[in-house]
Amino acid sequence: MMRSVFLIPAAVIVVAVALSSVFIVDERERALVLQFGQVKQEVSQPGLGFKIPFIQEVVTYEDRILGLPTQPIEVTPSDDRRLVVDAFARWRITNLVEFREAVGAGGEAQARMRLDSIITAAIREVLGTVPSTSVLSEDRQSLMNQIRDLARREAAGLGVEVIDVRLTRTDLPVQNLEATFARMRAEREREAADEIGRGNEAAQRVRAAADRSRVEVTSDAQKKAEVIRGEADAERNRIYADAFGKDPEFFAFTRSLTAYERALQGGNTSVVITPDSAFFDYLNGEGGRPAGTPAP
């Protein structure tokens, strides 16, 4: 009975010691076995591993590609036009021993701080040698490759590899935006004024052509109307002449009636003539004929 009382705690201690000597490495990780802070073993394959309990410890690190967004910084290109730039980098740990020696117990968080400084310095160095127009043009890809290569060389001592660097934003500082917008607005207003001027000029040409066409059409119509009117008057005179030739008396009678109609209209006009005037010949006769004129 007494023996079983001692065996159970001993078994528990043995099991605890055995479990503390075993560790598992995930397929997405790599591990370092440390003894009093010194690297004793590097485990790069996933699975079970063993260590000395209570003396050695296991530190795991990501074996995947990691991302690093940088803080926005102000960069002054060669044309002294300041830009606000930030970037996104992809990196991975390539040498665990060098990585541990470089960043110590800070691990990946310390590595991110160091990489942020390296990439920021690379961005300032590369973009400071080119004009701002190159940063905003097709040369942007070449500039990003230069930043990546420079950061890769500087970060090699950390035991990491910078895989890629991408510029995610290249904007003007806030204090320069209003001036830039004002300049852009002035340019657009000037272009609009030019377009309006060209439009008014084209409208004047179209209006002048329309007026000229209207005058030509109106003149041609008036000419044709005068010709038709002259032909009608000639035809009317011919008819009157034929009628006068056939019956001079009837022609004189109709002309007198027309004169009576025009002269005797209502109004304030007064006509003063003698009663024996020839104007009343057709009014004084019997049956509408002048007095003393024999019947035909």
C-alpha cells in the first residue's frame, strides 16, 4: 500500500517530464531549440521533436511568406515636388540562426521594425534620384524593383529575404493639394474657354452661312415672284386691251363704276365737283347710259 502511494506521484512526474521533452512543429513553421539562449538545434521539418526538459526551450517562427505595410513617409524627388509614399513588402525568414542572432527574443515583431526602417530608407534613396513624373509613370515598376533589390541587400544580414516591394500610394501632401487642385481647375477652365471660343466661332460661321443662304433663297424667290407678277400683269393688260378693243363702251362703263366705288366710300373725304362734270355721265343717264346717247 505504501509502495503504491509513492509510485503514483513518481509516474506522474515521469509522464510530465516525458511530455515536456516532446514538441510538435507545424508544417507552416520552423523551430529552434535553445539552451540557455544559445541555439542547439534547428528543426526545419514538420513533425515531432525532442528536447531536454527544463533546460532547453523551443521557439517557432513562420515559414510562410509574410507581409509588411510600411508607414506613410514624405519623399522629395529630384524636382523638389514632395510626395507622400507608402509601400507593401513581402518577406520570409531564410536563415533561422542568423534571424535569431539579429533580432533576439523580439522575433518577428522586431524584424518588422527593422525591415520597415530598411525599406523606408530604400524608398527615400531610390525616389530621391528621379523626378516625380517618373514615380507616376510607367517607370514606377522599375523603381519598385530597384527598391526591392536595395532592401534585399540590406536585409540579408537579418536572415530574411525581401521578395517584393510595391508602392501602394504616391500622393501629394495635404498642404499642396489645394494648390494642385487650383492649378488643375485653372487649366480645365482655360480649356473650357478655348472650347467655348471655338464653338462660338463655328456657330458664327454656321449662322453666317445660314443667313447667306436665306438671302440667296429669298432673293431668288422674289425674283421669280416679280417675273410671275410681271407676266400676270402683262396677261391682265392683254385681257383688258382685248376687252377694250371688243367693246369700248363697256370698258368705259366698268372703269367708271370702279372710280365711283373708290371715290364714294365712307369716310371723312369730301369731293367737290360741278353737277355737269363728266364724272357723273353714267349717273345722269337713263338705264345707266349718258343722256342723249341713242340705244344701240
